[in-house]
Amino acid sequence: MEPGAEVRHIFWPLKIFNFDISITSSVVVIWLAALAVFLIAFLATRRLSLIPGRLQNIFEVIYEFLDSQTRDLFGDQSRLWLPFIVTLFCFVLVANLCGLLPEVYPINANINTTATLALFVFFVYHWAGIREKGIFNYLKSLLPQGIPIFIMPLMAVVEILAHLARPFSLAIRLFSNMTAGHMVGLTLISFIFMVKNIWFSALPVTGKVLISMFEVFVAFIQAYVFAYLASLYIGLAIKEEH
Amino acid sequence: MLAHFAAGMTIGLVGLGATLGMAWIAAKAVEGMARQPEATANIRLTMIIAIAFVESIALYALLVSFLLLAK
């Protein structure tokens, strides 16, 4: 059972060819998060000025921070890939922070959302490599060079497994971090119902407040880790051969 | 019963390993900061990210132990 399952709500049941694509509260929160990112970014960059306003300042800090972190990876392709990374960071961050609001479905504590994001990154970094090197050279660059030919099949299997593990670990990392935060909060609050003492309840509530503060920190860290790993994979895919 | 035992052992053993890993990361980071105080900001960022990676492994174990409990 996932936390927040009781607030899941199907707004509009929808089925196409046996695929259930109902509009649930999870879908609505994803839309709202995307809309929020879009609106904030739009308002922040509508009137760009040399002396940045408050919103523009926030975005400049995010952009410059991610730029400084990924410059070695992207090299001269920074202008092409950095907007994608910043968008990914902003969306994951807003989604994480949305999950901390009461009554809002924590979308990143749902494996479907994080798996979608991770698969998206998976396809994007392969596409980046193919775009940079061409499909044949890219497939060749996936294998380590200069090893005996009879080890090649073994290395191919290992490399394929490693590449399949990447989206899996991306999805599970974000999902388990967010889920664990909500689980800890749920456990703390459930102590109140176990002990049933009004004076004792101050303890779990204090703990929940502290955990929530920590969760804000974790939301930033996990958004950064997600964006950084995405840029690392893209950077490895477009890296020149030595 | 056995599943509960396994759940406890999972999170216990992984907690042991992850804590040792985190402690090592923190110790090395403090060492580096003491040796080169001007690189403190960089080292702190790298340390936090490394700790986030280790923590995610501990959370995999937490997930597994929840799955075992739900059995």
C-alpha cells in the first residue's frame, strides 16, 4: 500500500483499448505541477532585465548552479542540453514540494511518475548519443575499446544490463526517498493513536514538524541528484572518444 | 513470522552498512575540509550528494522490508 492511497480519487474514468487512462488525482497534480513550473518560468523570464527581479534572480541562481555543475559534462553543447536539465530539476523539485502539502497527492511517491521520468531520461540520453555520433558509432562507443574479441559478447551483455539498470535506479531512488519521508511521517502520527494520551502527542507532532523540514531539504537534494544523473548520462553519451 | 524477522534483519543489516558508509564519507569530507579550508563549499556539496546516494540504498532496503512486512 502506498501512502496517500486513501486520498486518491478518480475524477474521470477513461478507457481506451483496455488501457486505463483515467484522470486520477495523481494526473491532476502532475498537470498542476507542470503548469506551476511553466507559469513561474514564464513570469520570471517575461521581462528580462540586467538587474534581476526576485523571480528572475531565483531562476538565475538555479540555472547558474546547474551550469557550473554540468559544464564539464556538456562542454560546448551546454546551451543545447542545459535547458532540459533545468526543466527536469524544476519539475521534480516542484513535484517533491507539492507532495509535502497536506491533502495533495504526493506524485513522486508513486512509482508510475518516477518511472515515466526515468524512462524519458533513458530515451533522451540515447537520442543525444545517436544525434551526436550517428547510430553506428554510438553503438560502437557503448562497448569498451581495445579488448579481445572473444570477451565482446560478455561485455555487450554487461553493458546492456548496466544501461537497463540506469532508469531503474533513477526511478527507485526518487520513489523510495519520497515514500520513505511520507512513511516516517505516517508512523510518527500513528504513535498518537497507539498511545492515546494528549500529553504524549506533543512528541510525535514535534517529530513530524522536524521530519517535514528535513523533507524539504531532501526534496531539493533528490531533485538535484535526479537532474545531475540525467546530465551525467547525457554527458557520457555525447562524450568524444579518446 | 519469518517474513517479519527477515524485514527486521534487512533494515538492520543495511542500516549498519549504510551508516558505516555515511560515516566514512563524512570523516573523509571533514579531513579534506581541515586540510583545505578554501575547498569547503565544494567538498560539502559533494559530501551531501554522496550521502544522498548511500541513503537511497538504505531506502531500497526499507522498501524491501516494507514489502516483506506486507506479505
